[in-house]
Amino acid sequence: MKKLFLTAMALTLAALMAFGVYGCGKGNNGNGGNGGTVVEDPNFVVINDFESDRDVMLLGYQNSFGKVSVNTDKDYITSGGGSARFEIWGEPSMGPTYYPTLNIYTDAPYSARPKTDFTDIDELHFDVFNASERDIEMSFGFFSETESPLNNRSYSPRTLLTLKQGQWTNFRQAFLREYYALNYDLTKVTQFVFVFNNRKTAETPAVIYLDSFRAHKAETAAGTFNRARECTENSLEILNFNDANDWQLSKVGFIFFRYQGNPMPSVARAASGGKVYEGTGSLKIVGKPFGPNPYNDAVIDAPVIEFDEGVMNAVRDMSDYNKISMMWYNDWYQNVGLGVYVTASNPDTVTGLPASFAKFVTISVGAWTKVEVTKQELVNAGLDVENIINIKFAWPGFSNGVEPNFTSHPDLVLYLDDLKYEK
């Protein structure tokens, strides 16, 4: 099998980055279908223009994706003589957390235009037309390959788009290289992922057209991002999410790397006026229902949000502080069991892997809960508190052990704020 895949999930995100989405009806030249002419712009790199059967057949499809073909109707083309037509079937019997997924590869031999180094890119563009009988939600993100003993793929935060019925969506999004480079290897971006909601039994398959997927070359080389950390007499900030782009520092995935049937969590920034404990922002996490791995009923898929060396390098040393503290808000309908994992750079004496500590807590419904990990707990577990390299959060179970009502409450929503060291 070419690669291992994870099923991704939709990300609820409102204008957190500098990106534009423009809509207009069929046949509207400029933003809409205008087919026929390929305009070569030296400032852009074509990822896929969907001109041939090969362009479409090199794509990856998951979870009963549906029917794919090359379209030549100029009303549904924005560049060249073709676009991709997708009839997204899904499988209603699998429920709302079964997401038809499209993978666009960037590495040879799975791409007709191989490009995995995105360090010179500052924007991503594509055009999509929704020919369905309803609005469609679609989320978009990328995967990068990394070197890790536990997981060889990093999953970017995802952007959610609502594709309006009968309209073009012209997607233009800033590719924040300095932020992404803290957590992702941008020289090994191997695929982009488009994820769609599963259809309901009474719904007809969605139909969309995708064209002109390309990347804009940056005029200047990427700089080094240095995130200033707020420091007071009694505390040192790790992340407070007051910066509008701090959510980009999150890494999302699963605590174990397997064939996953459940969708990854998603992250976004919640601005003031929402669930914010301190300052002007917090991290909003949407964790779709999780449960037995479909390939192994004995395995529980645990969604994960983590902050690794990209975040921690500036704040690795907690020896002057007594604890790691953070605030969590549970906006679901019942209590959630949360695992907090801390890793240091020194090797564990038994496994040889980096020494780690785990703590399990309950996040109550409808209120902020303070969670703490003390320095003494980390020392007792054998961690070098001068070299903390990773803080990870997972929700492998529920505090009451009762199977939740995922039908009525499909989105498990948590907020994280004010992550810091304290004396």
C-alpha cells in the first residue's frame, strides 16, 4: 500500500489567517468558469490543474469517496481545458463521522508535477464549484513527513469552507511559513487533503468541480519566527493564544499511528467574546467522536493535540517553576476524561525513548477547569525538567465510562487557554 492514511475531520474556523474566499455563479468570467486558456504565471507553481485523466487518477480517495472524472465543460473550468469533477457518494450507513476524503499528492511518482519543498511558498489558491443541491462543508489542510520514532507524519490544522450551492469558491489563503516551520517539515509536504461530510440517507451525492490548484511563490525567503513569551515574577507563558496565528502551532493526530477510521481533531482560535479565560484568545478544539479502531476492535483511537519542540524550544527549562498549569473549558454535554502527557529530552532508562509522564484528569461541563502537573511529579517520573520538549493532550475515554450519545452531540468541543509555568 502506498501510504498509511488517517481520516481527517472538519475544522470550524472563522477568518483566522489572511485568506479570501470569493463566490459567484456559473459562467462568471474572472472568478467563475471561463475555460479554454492556460495563463502561465512565473509567480505560481501548479500543484494540479486537472487537465488529463492522469492528473485525476493520481489522486487518492478514501471512505467511499465516489466517482471522479475529467470535465471539459467550460462553465466549470477556470484554467486550461479541463477540471476535475467529483461525485461524492460517501456511505450513509457509516454515520456522520465517516468522511469521504480526497488526497492530492505532491511527491513523485504520485504527482505529475512533483514539489514537496514549500519553504518558498506564501499563498495557496484553488477554485471549486458546488453543483450539488445543497451547501457543502469541506475542510482543507496538508501533511508533512517527519522523522519521529512514534509517528512519521504531521497533520496541519485545517480550514473549513462552506461551498455555496451553485457558486464558485475562489480560495486564496496565506501559507504562514514561519509559523508552520516550527512544527512541520516544509521541505517534505507530500500531500494536501480535502475532506467532506458524509451524506445522509435522504441526500443525493454531492457534486463539485475543482480546478487551478496552485501555490504562489514568495518574493522573499522565509525568516525565523521568534514567538515572544510573556514572563512575570511568578509565571512564564508557554502559549496564551492571544496572537491570532498561535493556533498554527498546534499539531493534530492520534496518540497511536495506525490505520485510523475516526477523524482527527481540529483546532482554531477562539477570539474574545467566545470561551476565553485570559487575554483575547484561546484554542478551540473540536474532537469528533472516537472509539474502537475499525481494523482492530480492541484498540481505542485517541485524538491528540500537542506542542513539540517548535513551541517548547524557547521555554524548555521549567526548573525555576513549580508546575505546568492550564485552563480547560468543556463545551460538550458531559464530562470528558483528558490525558496530559509531558516529555523531556533525556532517555527513559527502560525504553530508551524520551522520558515521559502521563496524568489523567476530568474536565467538567460548562466551567473552566484548572489542570496542573507539578515539577515534583515530573522529577519522580525521571524527567529532566530543564529540557521539556513536548506537551500533549488526548481524550481516550469518558470520566463516567458511559458511551456518549454521539448522534445528538456529534462535536466534542474543548477550549484550552493560559498554558504556562507557575511558581
